Amino acid sequence: MSIGDTYSFVDLFAGCGGLSLGLESAGFRPVYVNEINQDAMGTYRENRQATEHGAQLFASGLFSHDIKSELVLKRGALSALSKRIASTFGINPGAGELDLVVGGPPCQGFSGIGYRRSYSVDKEQLPSNHLYEDMLFVVSKLQPRLFLFENVKGLLSARWTPMGDRGEIWRDVRNEFLSQLPDYRIEWSLVHAKEYSVPQNRPRVLMVGMRNDVARKVNLNPKERAGGLLPAPVGSAPDLIDVLSDLVDPSYKPGTPETPTYPHQAKGEWQKYYRLDPATKKIQTKGSIVTDHVYSSHAPKIVKKFQYMIEHDGHIPQRFRTKKFAQRVLPRKWDTLGPTITATSLPDDYVHFHDPRTLTVREWARLQTFPDWYKFCGKRTTGGLRRAGNPRAGNFDRELPKYTQIGNAVPVKLAYEVGKHFAILLKSSR
């Protein structure tokens, strides 16, 4: 059921809110949100608390951190949640009125980098690799009209153990959803964010389910993506010169701490998109405050390395090579294949195309198509065990600094296109 002219959704494992923001831009409103990390939830709340709907959401306590202790494992918790949603927003999940449940269960054990940082512990031993079962449980109880499961491409080839069958985790996940949700039509597809105007390649597995009684009312084309449940690609991705050039500070030099205001006027539709103030509906001008445009402090040797790379088409001379993750200079413009990068939790994966430095938090957020008004809570970055945990020692806690929150997020523009398509499907089912 819609909330006024919008649609309702529950966001599980919401992170800093990229998926939610895209859905909200497409006409959806969250009626419950779950995120275990305090900083990520802080970011989510910070950017919604001032809105009427967001204030109502959090004032009503329609959020939680640990899905296991606060929702799934409590006796009668989902029934109580449904009643609170109904009394707050007039949406009764118990009567099948919830429009959508979305979730991207943490994927560290499925992604290549994440698994390397898990100290080669069998994936069956990583608790985060079984959170899809909690999402499945919530979907089975709340019975939304639609659900969306999102995860990394590595899920398709992941094994539970080193000797397991390639792809066995994805088969188990998919089969669990198919067997436990017989009242849903379930389809999936591997999509690339660049197909939806995102300046990244960023391949992602999207599995969509539509309740059968809803699907019977919708004219779905089986030849379209995920049998018509996912949108067709919308066009090419923007070049990085169009995404980042207005943030290039002509006065920057190594050692500069930050650029606190916009150094240029916005040019082109993308820079205007990033700089649109939702409160005033105006484009932020040169000299207006820009947040999180703080630079990393690189050692002189690293600055020389980066400058050499910029001047020599990304080549790294032997004297500068290390065993660390390979670094690349971001291109001003993509070649005919489009974006080839994927923003991760590491800001030092890429070198700026103009300055001998890595990207700032604000530039990192733009790669994920977060608008500039979106604020991030917590530390700027961290490293080692604080970010990766240590599964061998039973330490599964991970810090989520700003770069990691952004790197883990669903690109806003991808979420918007998916949400816009979902809204069309829901409207046609009425």
C-alpha cells in the first residue's frame, strides 16, 4: 500500500543508505530500517532525521541494529513490528500491504578482497555469510509485494570450503529463496552499475521476487532483464572529468589539509545533480561549503610516485612498486568500454587524474552517485584488524569508516532506476 503518493519499503542491512536514497528518490518511503553498525546507522539517520517521514520513522523506534537479537529471534517480534508500522504509517504488513523488502546481507566472505581479509576461514564459519537466511525469514513473514536481494558478483562463484563446488553458495542461497517462498515469482540477473549511469563498472547480483497474486496483474516480458522484474539499461556512464572536475582545487598542493568550499561553479548536468540543495532547490555555487573534501597526507615518496603515474599513463616504475594492492590512475574519460573500476573500502586503490593524491571522501561518494548534501558519520578511514576483524580469533566486529560505508553502498543512481521500475510494476498491479 502506498503512503500518500509513495510506496512503502523495509531496508535490511541498510548500511549508510545508498539503496534507500535511490528508492526514496523514486517514490518509496522506509517504514523500518535495520543496520548493525552504529556509524552507518548514524549516517542513515543524519540524512533523514530532518524530514517529516524520517523524524516519524525514528521517533517511532522503527529501526534496529542487530537483526538477530532485535527482530528475527525475538518471539512475536515481527508481529509486533507489523503492528507498529500499521499504527505509524497505516501500512499493515500482516494484511499483505507492504510494498517492498530490500536487503544486501554483508558480503565480505563472498567478495575476493573480503575473503582474503578473512584469513582463509571457511565461509561456513563466517556469521555474516548466513544473514541471507534472516532476510529470507523476514520476507516470508512480512509477505511484501516485492523483494530485492543484492550482493556482489563473487557470490556466483563462491564456495563454502576450499574443496567445495564452485558456485555452491549461490545455488544454496537461490534454492533457499525458491523453496521457502513458493508464493513468489523469483528471477535474478547480474547487472553492471555502469549500465545505469553510474561512473563505475560495479557488477552486482540482483534477485527479485514478486508475490504471485501481484505478478498475475502485471504484464511482464520474459525476454526482458530478470523476466521483466528489473529495468533495462538506461545509457552510458558519465566521464570522471564531468563527475569530479568542479572539485579540483587550483590551489591544491601536497600537504593541503582540505578544500572547504567549492573552487568552481558547477558545469554540466552531473555537477548540478551533485550540488543540488534539496532544501532550497538551488545549485550550490562557487564558494559554498562542501563537506568531506579532506585530503590524505601522503609521504613525499608517495607523492612522487603518484605524480610519475599521472605523467606516464599510470605506469609505476620498479622503484615504486610494492606488494600492496595495485593502484591505478583514474582516467579523465572512459574508453569505448566505459567504466572499468569498482569503488571498494580502500581509498588508496585509485590515484586522482589531476593531483598526486588519492580521492577524498566527497569524491569517493560521487563515484557512488551520492549527492554532495549527503553527510557521513564516523572516522574518515581506518585499517588492519579494525576494518577486517579476525575470524580466526572469533573477532567478527568491523569498523565502518566513511570510505568503507561508501564503498559498501549500493550506488544511488542504480537504486533509483530499480526503484523507478518497481514503482511502475506496483502501479500497474493495482
